[in-house]
Amino acid sequence: MKSFTVTANRTADGAVVYLRDDRQWTADLASALVRTDPAAMTDLLAWARTQQRDVCDPYPLEVQVEDGAPTPIGTRERIRAAGPEATLRALGYAS
């Protein structure tokens, strides 16, 4: 069964954010809501797209739940979740 959350970029500073159960945005993926019901995700995504003052380009993010926390499945999304500094350090480019 596939699991999803909603992700976007915060309008104020471009930071990666995730939608929480209370319809607030958080930079903490572990606090993000996770749903398996496609209809629920459709409704949440439609709502998120009305929040252009706070976020831009929301979209569904496929995750797997490991030890109770969502983890992005794709490489691009793992990089987004870790942030650019962590990725550069892992690749040996940053001090």
C-alpha cells in the first residue's frame, strides 16, 4: 500500500515544508501527515494549492513509514528532505 504526504516550498524563504494533520506547514518531515487513501490526498492537495500566500507548488510525496516516521522514497526527495548542506557534505564537497 502506498503512503503519501503533501510537500511544497515555503514562499517566504523557499524552505522545503510538509503538511501536518492540523493543516499547518512544518520543515520536520517526521511531523508530516501520512495518508494511504487517494481520495484524502486529493482533498488535502486541493486545499494546499489554495495556500499560495504561504507555500508554492504543493504536490503529493510518496513515502514509506519506517519506525513510525515517513521517509521519502525517491532520491530527489531524500535530497530535498536532507537539505543541500547535508547532501554536499555527504558527497565530500562541503567542510
